[in-house]
Amino acid sequence: MKITTGPLLAAMLGAFLLSGCIPRIEIATPKEPLTINMNVKIEHEIRIKVDRDVESLLKNQSGLF
């Protein structure tokens, strides 16, 4: 019976060396709070069209609303 320990020993050594190469990913929260600066300009325009009759009604009866 012939015992070949060379390839078996090389395979065990290779497996041992590769077991130390496990990729590792770490996620950590920042120590300082996040700051978001946004420059937002909001413009709006409201157009109201009133018929002349309604406009005169509103002028004559100012206490309506």
C-alpha cells in the first residue's frame, strides 16, 4: 500500500490558506448627522378673472364675504 501525503498535504494547506480570504463588508453609520442644503425658490401666481357683473356686485356689497 502506497501512501501519498504530498497532494493531500498541499490540498489541506491550500484549503487552510483560502479560508482566511473571506470577503468582509462593513456598514457603519456616520458619527455626525447628515446635513442637506437645498436652495429652493418657489414662485406662484394666482390669476382671478371675474366677470364685470360679479365685480360690480362685490363692489356694491362689500360685506358679502
